[in-house]
Amino acid sequence: MMKATRREALAGGIALAATAGLPGNGHAMQDLLDSHDCLGLADLVRKRKVSATELLDAAIARTEALNPKFNFMAQKHYDYARRAIAAGLPQGPFSGVPWLLKDLNTYIAGEVTENGSRLYKGQKAAVTSELVRRIERAGFVIFGKTTTPEFGLTGTTESVLAGPTRNPWNPERIAGGSSGGAAAAVAAGVIPAAHATDGGGSIRIPASACGLFGLKPSRGRVPMGPLRTEGWGGMSVHHAVSRTVRDSAAILDATHGVEPGSRYGAPSPERPYLQEVGRDPGRLRVALMLAPFSGAPVDAQVIEATRAAARLLESLGHDVEEAAPKIDMAAIGASSFALMASSVAADCIDRAKALGIELGPDVVERTTLDFIAIGKSMSAMDYARGNNAYQAAAIAIGQFMQKFDVILSPTLSAPPLPIGRIGLDTGRSMAEWGQEVGAFTAFTGIYNGTGQPSMSLPLAMSQEGLPIGIMATGRYGEEGLLLRLAGQIERAAPWSSRRAPV
């Protein structure tokens, strides 16, 4: 249930705006969004205690009230959502629950997807993503898309197209990226979970910044098509940010599995992921890693929060030892740029050619132009070497994890940064921008290259009242083990009552 301060806030001007025009008791409807996760809301719909239309109207009303402050909405698909309800929803595990997609490479035929870029402004999709089909088969009601930085290229959600997305815990701080709009919407209480993607930390970074649970699945776990079988050379994956572990597990149950034409697929799970959340993880061998592979500095509060998490795991019966695999981070950094820059360059050049325009600062952001220039200068051998470096890292970490079940580390090197520091249009050189964003997100990207599942847990708060996430990473294909551990941690150190002071 909500704290008194939260109830007082709802009784004020935001609540009046957010409940205007709702059927029934508007305040009660808003309370439902605060006190239930997606599975809980679906259960209310199933028992006919609330309707899908009432939940949709409540989520839309809260969006309209809070989006002007936090700027998390890229596209509003309200009419699309109402048509879906009128047509009759599938009887899935989330039937009637409102949902938001990320506005990046995720499509609904006939609706706009802009990828955070003026280069794609107003673009209507010709196809519907397989992931969207699965989300809708599960019963979710899609009513919009959330903001992203241009092409998901940085750890903050700020763009020339949409402006900065702000953190509900402190509007002067970033919500993280590139799924910052999704995380801000969930942290603000619009919905209990939202679609997110992760190509270098983009689920875990905003989950950490906004005090949410965020699981990056294994490579090949969730479909990417039909327009592509992988993103950024296999680094990018889809899933969600959520308030509860069980929602994350159940969403993965509804969306995972190979699709026609998949280049590869992750190993099949032993049982439904939702069943893993309540299972005993057993006695795990945990490697505590306090310094990133790059050697970037880590905030003292983040270090202490990670040590506290290690002590919590020890109290739960796990064996914790300070250890880390040996990785050639210089080669990995070059690999990331090779895979990302070449992909971005190819996409942007092809798009500009199709539109008959020139690429310049009037259509893409300044750091994006740097990415394009780097991508154009790369050879096929550069791409191959980058891919080889990531394969070498995957083998090194795989061998290291023969001894350990989980790697425990900070998610980010510091609490959420002030807005304006790591956006793509700050005017800073590529080297300066890369150094700062790389230092801030130093722990996350390696596991995109190796393909392992990795999750951020909302276990700590800074002295300034900002969330600090703790990351736990498992072996490839072992989301089940991570969800067992996450469920155990959530029960031992629950975070559901910790909400942003919206």
C-alpha cells in the first residue's frame, strides 16, 4: 500500500488531473496502479473487479498528468488501444493490462516508430514485430511508445527530437538509457512494467537509475524480427523493466522462444520462468566484482551498496568471494564501436538514401554523426576482429563461471547523473563523450557481447535519495537461476514500498 505522503500527493493537483473523467472512483483506480503489479491487475480483470477500459483510462490519465513533468512518452496510441479492447482481448496471463512499447525497432503496422531520431520522424511501420504479436497474445493493451535517445546510443534518454526524459526520483537527474522512457513511466506509477531493450546496458541502466528490477535475457531468448534477426551484431536484446520480479518472469514466459528465420535461439528453460521465482536457488558461488574491467572509478556509495548486497547474499547462505575474470577491455571497447558504429552507419545511410536527403546535424545528432563517420571508415576486417574479440571474452567469462554461478557487481559506477552530461548532442568530442558515458556504464556492456543474462536489483539508495542498482550476472541460458536468486532477494529485502516521490 502507499505511504501517507504518497496518498497526500494523490489528493493534490496531480491526482485531480490524473483521475478526471475516470469511470467509478478515480482515486481507487489510481490506487490499483500503485498497489498491484501486472499479474495482480490481470487477476482483477479476470475476476471482473475492474475492466480493461477502466485500467486503460487510468493509465492514460496518469500519463497525461505526469508526462509533462517527466517526458517519457514518444508516441500515444490511445485509439489503437481502445480499438483492441473493443475487438476483444485474448485470454492471456495479462489480459486487460495496459502496456507501453519502447520507440526503438519495435513495430505496429500502421503506427509510428521514430527510434528517437528526426531521421525517422513520422515513419509508419509496414509490419508488426513478432514480439508485439506475443505481447498482444498475452493480453496486454498497448497504448503508446516510450522515449529513447537517438538509436539507443547512450546511457541517458535525451534527444533533439523529444527532449530530455527526467527521473521521477529527481527531475534534474537522468532516467538512464536507452530505455529511460520505459523506466520513468514505471517509476512514476503509470504502469507496473514496460517493454525495454538492452544493447549495452539499456534495460539495466535505467532500472538502476529509477529503482526498478531489470533483467537482460540471454542472446536469442526473445524475438527480434521480422525485419532483423539480431541487433548490433547480437548485442541487443528485448525484455522489460518492472516493479516486481514475478512480472519480469511472467512476461518472459509470454515472449521467449525462436521465431521463423531466427539465426539462433537460447536453450529452452527447464520450467516456466514464473515458477522459478519462488524456488530455492540453493547455495550459490558468487564472485564479488567491485571494479569494472576498464578500471573506471566507482562512487564510494556504490561500492558500499554492493558490499551490503554481498553481505545479504552471505546471510542467505551463499558463498561470496572477491574475484573477476581477466578481460582485454581495450579490445572489447574497440569491438563495441566496430559493431555499433558499422550498424548505425549502414542504417542511417540507407535511410537517408531512401529519403533522398543528406545526413547532417539537421537530421541526426552530433555524436551520432561521429558514429556514422567511424562506421563508414571501418572495414569488414574491423567488424570481424570485433566479433572475434567478443567471442574470446565470452569464452574467458564462460570458463571463469565454471567456478562461480553468479557475478555480483554494481550496475552503474555512480548514482544517476545530472541531465545534459552524456546526451548525443552536447557538442563534446567523441573521445570526451565516450570517456564519460563509458565510465558511468562501465559494468554493463560486456555481457551484451558475451550474451549472458544479467539483472539489476533495486537494493540501495544514495544519501541524496537516488536509486542504486546492484547487478547479478549468470551463465548463458540460465535466466532461471537468476530469477530464483532475484525472488529470494526480493523476499529478504523487499523494495515494493520504495516509490519515487511523484
